[in-house]
Amino acid sequence: MISNQILQSTLDGLKEITAVGLYVLDTEGNRMASTEPSLPVTPEAVRSFAAQEEASAQIDGRLMFKVLDEGEPEYVLVTDGADSSCQVYGEMIVLQLQGLLTAYKEHFDRDNFIKNLLIDNLLLVDIHNRAKKLHIRSNMRRVVMIVTYRTGKTAGVQEMVRTSPVIGSEDFVTEVDADNVVVVKSLREQTDGKDAPEVKEAQDAARMIVQHLAREGIRDIHIAYGTVAGELREVSRSYKEAKMALEVGRIFSGDSTVIAYTELGIGRLIYQLPIPLCKMFIKEIFDNRRPDMFDEETLQTIEKFFENNLNVSETSRQLFIHRNTLVYRLDKLQKSTGLDLRVFEDAITFKIAMMVVKYMNHMEKSEY
């Protein structure tokens, strides 16, 4: 069924063209949209007309027309007037409304198909058959993006995403749950037998959506996306990857606006570890003292040291401390943990341990 908002805007536009008062009612006589305040026919008259075989009828100086959906009355159109021009206008408007019904049904069917495709709820043969029926290309290269707030629901965001300049006629924007908007974005075709720059194209598209939503006043948006799906049947895999990228990004890349599955790195592996194994690892490395239990100064020093690729001079410069002060802090950390961050292997162990602790903290919070 067409939304009342669309019906109303359609009638308003048609009245400007025809200068005729128009009403759209359901088959029970309830007003769906109108250009005039008063209702010119009774619900009983509408129900009686809907039960008849005639496509149109005249009552009390007005015309009524049936708007059919697959041969059954869906709406009743009423015109203020019953002359020959109203007859012509009414027949034209019925065609317009029936065209809208067809378009809305196709949109619903396509949207429902994409949702089932994303959650892997279709057989392979059904994917190809339904895609052909809905005029959806099967062999197009696509990537799935998930658009979400970090601080709330994405209510109203779906329609804003649709209006983004990066969304084309081959793209799909839908909602699988109340928290996220899903974009199935088509990518350029391969040329000259070489791979298209898919990673950059997907990243640019995600950033353009973020920028578009920011212009609309929505700034706390984050987007995660999976790898490229070469065929429709692979779209569900890209969706699962995007979901993982979103979750892993929440843990390890809190400040990132755009998160790619291919850039999750070791975080993707840690995310799949069982918690008991993580606890065992932390206990073996740090005994009963976890990395997040160090004081703020020590944690800041460690993070900055990693950011500068274990470069003592650059780290001390950015921390505004003397080189010897940084060396003293690293020596102190070595005594308490047995790990020397200036040694590559120890630095890797400590970095992984910090990520494991982040993961454990996230999972503990998720349980409540």
C-alpha cells in the first residue's frame, strides 16, 4: 500500500493540473488523502461501489473510480464533479495511482529480497530466479556497508542515506534491525582485465555518506564495510564481514569513522578467541597485573611509544620529556613486567596483551 504522505503529495500535484477536488479512500470508505476538507460520499456508498463490477460510477454529482491492485480494488478515487473532463481526469489519475502501486510493490519485493539475501535466508536457485524477476543484476560487484550511531538508534537515517549523491539506481538501502542501516553498494566494472580499485572506491563511498549525513546534522555516524562480493550469492558474506568490522572496530578503533574488514588486522583474530584462553594468556604474561591497571602516565608513554614505532627520540619529543626520562620509564616497566618494549618481540607481546585486555573488557560489559 502506498504511504498516505505519497498519496497526499500526488493528489496535491494533480489538483494543480486539473483544478478538480480529489479524494482517495480505502474500500471501507476511510479517507487516505484528499485535497478538500469535507468528505463528499458516505462509507456505505464506497463499500457498495467497491462490491460492484463497474470500474466507475456517478453519485450525487461526483464520480467514483476503482484503483485496482492485481484485479482487486485497493482504493476508491472520488472527483468533485461529474462532467466529461472529470471522467477523463479520473481515468488518468487511476492509471497514475495504479502505476504507483506497482512501483511500491516492486520496491517492497526488492527490499524484502535484499533483506533475506543479507541474512542468508535464500537458496541459491531462489537467489537467481528472484533476482531475474526483480530485474536485479546477479554478476555485479558489490560491497555491503553498515551505517550506525555509536550513541543511539538510526531512526530516520535510512531516508537520509538514500539521498546521498553516492547512492545510485543499482544500490540498495535497507534496515535489517532497528540499530543499523545497511547499504548494498554497487562498484564499477572491471576494465582492461585489471581489478578496479575496489578498496579505495568503497572507502570513498563510505566517507561520502558520512559527509552527507554530517551536512544533514547527523555527525555521530560510523560505517563498517566488508570485502567485495562478485555475485549476489556472496552479498551475505560481505554483510557478515561488515558486522564483524563494526564490532571489532568498537573495541579496537573507537575513534575511526570508517572501518574496513580488510584493515582489522590482528584485532579480527583476537575477537574470535574464547575468554578463558584470553585470561590464561594475560595471567601467564603479567601474573595478576593487567596492562590496563598501570597508571595513566605509564599507559600514555606506552601508547605513544607504539605510535612512533618504538622510536625513543621521537617519543620523548612528542611527550615533551627528556630522552633519559623515557628510558627510565621503560626500564621501570621492564622490571615490573619482565618485558622490554625496546625489544621487538617483547613489544609485540605487550601490544597483543593490551588488545586482549580491551577485548575482555568489552565482552564483560556486553554481558550486563
